Amino acid sequence: MLSIFCIFTAMEKILARYIPERAVKATFGLIVECNVHLKIVNERVTRHGDYRKMADGRHQITVNASLNKYRFLITLIHEIAHLVAFEKYGHFIKPHGLEWKQTFKQLMLPYINPDIFPVRLLPVIANHFKNPRASSDTDEKLSLALKQFDPENDKNYIFEIPLGSRFRLYNGKIFQKGNKRVKRYECVEINTGRIYLFNPNAEVELLT
């Protein structure tokens, strides 16, 4: 029968595949302390991660396996912050309200150092955590900085492609980029003529 020590060591080794090595012990400690059931899953295009409380009382956090180590770590702590904020302040708080923001900042603070993140990322991360957003993808500077550590692919962010160009989504639908309306871009679906609003950091395949 495997000892608890052996099980924990094996779990830490798995976690080390997905986050920076120097962050493993602290993060694993958080996972154990918060009774988190962590699921690492194939990429979901609509979100990087999510949190929910299970019927047996455990807390399930799901994170995309495809994320680079730095984005994975930020996403995981983002979801743990939901758990901690709900447990501390109750489930009637706003999911990304003041309580969550403060909790996220407190949990991330020990990680914002050059032992864990590359020096060139630190100023961008520090600026983001002055007022963390519901998704790191809505922070253009942070999203673009983190993208530099992704494997090479044929995807672009919408804010990077020229006005009027056509692009394809993961589901095969083709759109034409239009003007920016406040925070999002108006884009026309070619087949239907319908207008959709896109987050500037939505990843798409540029066609023309």
C-alpha cells in the first residue's frame, strides 16, 4: 500500500509538468489545504479554468492542460481564489467582485518574484494585480506577454489583425473584423451577415 508521502510526491511531480518548478510546493500546499480536486483537461476554447463545489463537499478546479506554465499557474490561483473568497465571505458575493480581487491578490503575491516568473513578465503581472480582472485575457498587455511563452501556432489575437480582414474561429465559422465598440470589436459573420462582439484577445486564424 502506497504511503501518503509517496502519493503526495507523485502528485507534486505531476503538478511540476504544468507550473514553474519553484511554485510547486506552495501551490500543492494550497491544493491540499483547500481540499481541491484538481482536474487537468484537454483544451476548452471558451475558458482556461473553472471552479465548482462538488456534492461530497470537495472543491473541484479544472484547468486546461494546453496552457503554458505561467498562464496555468495564474489560472489555477485564480480559481483557488474563488474557493477561498466564497468560503470566507459567503456565496452571495459577486464572482469577480472586491472580495475575490483582494483574495486573488493576496494568494498571488508570494509568486510574483523572479524565482517563478521571467523578469520581463514581472512588471506586467504586477500591474495586472493592482486590480485583477475576471480573466487575464481581458488584459491585452498581460495576455500578449503570456502568449510569448506559448508553443508556435497559426493563431492571432483579434486586436492584432488588420481592420476588414477575415478570420476563422475554432468552429469553422468565418468573420470579418469591424470597428471597436468600447472594449470589443464588431465582427460580421460572412454566411449570415449577423454582427457579433469579440473580445480583443480572442484567438483566431487569420485568412485575408
